[in-house]
Amino acid sequence: MAKKNVVSQTNYRCRDCRHAYDYHEKNLKGEYFMCKCPFQKRSMFLNRDVCDRFEKKR
């Protein structure tokens, strides 16, 4: 039986997901803190915990 790789919820954030795109909204330091996701209606925080559709960037 094949084992499914389980992603630990604490190690990854939205910024590590391959679905995150269009980074916008810079903070005072000039770092982006929001992104868009095709599975969400609204923009997401890059530091948000991962969702069930998370796929790690290559």
C-alpha cells in the first residue's frame, strides 16, 4: 500500500505554496505580506498556515 505524504501544518506557510501568486501590499520594511490564491475568494496573508490544497514549491 502506498503511503501518502503528510505535510506538517507548522512548517509551511502560504508563501511556500505553489498556488500563491500576485504578491501585493508591502509593509513598512518593503516586504510583501499578501498574495492571491485561485482557491480563495479574497487575498491571503503570506504567513497564514497552510490549507488542505497546499503544494510545496519546487
